[in-house]
Amino acid sequence: QPIFKRVKYEWISLGNIERVFTVIRDMAGIDPSLTIHCIRHTVASKLMTAGVDISTIQSIGGWASPSTLLSIYAHSNEKAKEKAMKGVLF
């Protein structure tokens, strides 16, 4: 079951997760611009950077298609670029 899709138990719905997250975030004094969506984005980017295959990331995050995931969330970083180049050149 994807983490970010609706599930049959209301108490773990995305809405309830967002409400609890907001309370904890505010109690901790964390910037209100940090949202569940931000965390989803970060997890997808980190999994991609770590070399996890796209279908697994899609399944974890519940994206409709790999192309959606890649077009919106795939961001390269300097370490990934360096690792790729070293793997080819050295």
C-alpha cells in the first residue's frame, strides 16, 4: 500500500497525518513552510540519489506514473553527478 494514498483506516488518512504533523511542527517551532509534501519531495529525491529504482519509489510514494515522478521530483545533486562521472571515467 503506498504511503500517500488513501487507506481504509480513517485515523491514518492523509488529512489526519497532516493535522498531527502540523501540531508537532508548530510545537517544535519548525518553519510553517515545511509540509508533508516537502517531506515527500525530499524522500523521493534522496531515494533517487541513492539509486533506488523508479518503480519502487513510485510504489512508496503513490505517484500515478513513473513519468510524473521523474518530471516533478527527479533532481540531480552534485554528489550524484560526481559519482556518475567517476564511475564512467575512473
